[in-house]
Amino acid sequence: MYEFPNSAQKIKTLALELVKSLRSETNNTHKQKEWSERNFRLLREFSADHDAASFPSIDVKTKTRNKQFLWDFVGYVKKRGILIAAESEWNKKPSEIEHDFEKLLYVRSPLKLMLCRMKTEEDAELIRKGLEHVAKTACTEFSSGEVFIIYCVWWTENEGKNRDRAYMLQIAGEPNHQPIGSKRFLPVSA
């Protein structure tokens, strides 16, 4: 059974492993459906390697994709929580990428991944700056140890080599998640 990451270093190591996994199969996907399907397939494989089920998942019998669970992709470990939450934006407009990224600010998960497409390497740096601003202004507090990953991809002309740029931001401190233990719900009186 996979050990859910319980330290800042384990979360960072897992984040680096995720980036390496994404880089292993970056390929030119010009259409939105191809882009999403490739990203979700890689994330399903990464999640499965870490004993995490995922949304959207593929029904083995019918080969159909189940619906999303609040975010574009979620890998979760039963009885532990969400391991990875991801948003994948095919549209290259900064406002669209920022809108999707903001959703990641509000999920409790050690790994938060924003996948996006670019036209040029310079665009990746602009997106990084924009998302950094969103993270600092849209939400004021985050969970210790969690890692945000921005993974940008662009292509050269005429089926040239794929390019990517990954950025990582880890919140300081060690994760501090507590079990419910013997606690119970108590009645509330007004």
C-alpha cells in the first residue's frame, strides 16, 4: 500500500516525480480533446502508481469517461484524501488559465497541478507571473507543505521538438492533518 506523503520533503519529491512523468510523454496535441485526454491519461497512470483512484476515470467495460469531480482531474487515496488536484487549460488566454488556476487554491491536496499550453517560451514566464499574482491575491492562507506546479507546454513549427517549462511553489512547513479520532458531531443550539 502506498504511503500518503506526510512531510514537506515527501510532497516535494512526489511533485518532482509528477513533472518527470509529464515530461516523459509530452507530444504535440493541437486539438482540445487530444490535449485533455493525454493529460488525464498521464495523471490517471501517475495516480494509479500511487494507489490513488481518479476522476474523471475511464469505465473499463464501456470505455467511457466518467464526469469530473469539481476539478478537471482528482487523484485520491481512499481513507486518506486527495493526493493530486489538476486543472488543464487548452486555451492559451491568460484570463482562462488564471480562472482555472484559482480553483486549485481552495482544495486541500499535497499536489496542485496547472497544465497549460503556450505559443512561446516567453509566454510561460508571463503565465508564471500572472498565476503567482493570483495565488497571492485570491486566497490568503494555504496548507503547510503543499506544492503548486505550473506545467507549460509549447511546440516548435513543423512537428519540431516539444518544449516545456515547469515551475514549483511549496508552502513552508510540514503538513499538519489531524484524524477525527474519538471526536463526534455535537448538536448545535441557536
